[in-house]
Amino acid sequence: MLLHEGMTLHPYSVALCFVLLAVLSLFTMLSMIKQRKKGLAGFMFLSLIVMLACAYVSSTVNAS
């Protein structure tokens, strides 16, 4: 499906996608902590923070 000119994505649906990705990142981070892989867990923590920040930003913009 192609996005035509003038079509917009709803900000809350984009924010929901980022929150879902953050939850998946959280579970992966917890798995890495259990396996004692601290470097990968730290990377997943940074990914979690970035995704939550993107979710916040995308939920505060206008839909137009």
C-alpha cells in the first residue's frame, strides 16, 4: 500500500508502535541481564530510553 500525498499517520498509532518496541526491548534487556551479558543489556537499555522518548515526541505532535 502506497502513502499518497496528503495522507498522515495518526500520532498515537506511531507512539503505540514505539511503546510496543520498547516493551520488547525491555524483555530482551532482562534476558540479557539473566545471561550476564551486561554490554548487550546496556545497549538494550539505551534503545528502551530512545524508543520511549520517540513515543513521547510522536504523541505530542499534531496530526496535520
